[in-house]
Amino acid sequence: PWNLQTALSQPAAVKPGDTIWLRGGTYSGTFTSSLAGTSSQPIVVRNYNGERATLDGGNSNGTGVLTIGGSDTWFWGLEIMSSDPNRVTTQTGSWPSDIGRGDGVDGNTAVGIKFINLVIHDTRQGFSLFSQTTNTEVYGCLIYYNGWNSPDGGQGHGIYTQNTAPSTRIYHDNVVFQNFGLNIQAYGSGNASLDNFDFTGNSIFRAGQIAASPHQDILVGGGKAATNPLVISNSIFDPGGAGSAFEIGYTYGSGTTNARVQNNYVGAGALFYQNTNMTLTGNTFAYGTSGLNQT
């Protein structure tokens, strides 16, 4: 057997189509994958025979527990977390110097990566997947308790994501709950691309409740319009339905173009902002909607 970093650096024995099995136990530290399979023969990194394989980043000075490079690799059935006990800061902003835990999965320049049935918890941020990571899928993952508390409320999200066309970023059948910041944030500045998201079949609830700082359960929008997002058959719940837990289009920025919002159950406040050519059908909004100003 290899140590984990050696395996993720693709020794000569590892070829496209191979599986790297992780035996049960705790793998302490931070790890970077440069594995490269092919689209027809991905490399699979998977927990062996249902054993519990845990990557524990601890206090990594902000370095992600698992940083992804390479291509056409599937990460399957792993637990990713941080055991660092400190998650309260007196500093404001997104990068307090005294919070040492890193993101669970930190996307780098990678193509064709799938994350399947992962459990990601108690990291700085669950998934950080931005435009340089293309043709990516997150399926069946359990994502919770990520982030920290600060004077300006809960910080750190379950999923923070951007994407550039023509690739599609897929988030299907995940359970995302009680992260300190937003549960799912497809957001960026006016320079960030928010193209071709597919959020389907996710269960999303109680964003920010762990920090007594309620946030959106899902936000799709930012400094410029999000194009072609699919928000389909998701279940969103927040006690009392307060606020805008379901936000399509960003209140302080831009809306969406060609969004399809269909067959969702929203047991929380729902806000729509500057959405152009939106398809809105089959949804249940238990607490009503605001801001429907589609053009």
C-alpha cells in the first residue's frame, strides 16, 4: 500500500480505469490530487468495502483538506472534515487569521471530476468549486456544519460555486444543511461567470441556524446575470419561513437569464430578482413569494 498523497500523485502503476481503495481509518493532513483518467476510463478513489475512510485536515492554516487537479477522477464514499476545535473569531470578513481549518474540497484546474456520496462536515467551507474546475458533478453528498462564527454572523458555506459555459456544473440529490453561512451559493462579482448550473433533487435546510444567523438556503445570482440555471425538484425548509431562504437572482446585483425553476417545494421565504425569460412551473411556495418581476 501507498500513503494517500503518493496514491493521489498517480504512481506509474495507476492507469485510467483503475480504482484506488482507501482502507478504513483517519488520514490526517491535507492532500492534493493530480490523478488523470480519461472520460471513458475514469480513475476512482473509493472507500474499501464500506469502511470509513476519513480525511482530517485539522488546523491546516486555511489549506483545503482535498485540493483537486488532474482530470476524469471520481471521489466516492469518503468523509472529509476538520477536527480543529476553533470556529469562533473576533475578526470580521471572509479570511480571519485565527481560523485555521481549510475548505473540505478546493477545486483547482481540473476537468471531469465527480464527487459521489461524500460526507463533508466541520470544514471552513464544504465545496469551493469555481470556474477553473469544469465538467464537474456533485452527487449524493451529505454537507453540514461547515464554517465559523464571527461578529458579522455565520461565515463559510456548504457549497460556494461559479461556472463558465459551455460546461455544466451538476449538483444532484445532495443533503445540505446547517452550514454557518449559506447552504448553497452560486454567486460571484461582476467578473465571475455563473453559467449552466443544474441543481436538481437536493434537500436543503436551516442555513445559518447553527450560528443563530439565518442565511439563504440557496442563492443563484451575483454581480452579473446567472445564465441557464436549472433549479428543479429541490426541497427547501427553514422554520417559520422567514427571510429569503430561496433566492433566484441577487438582490444587490443581477438576476438570471433563461432560468428554469420547476417542481420545487419551498417551505421558507422565496425572493425573485430581475429574472429574464424565466420558466416558473409546478412549485409549491408555502410562505409565498416576493419580487416576481420577470421580463
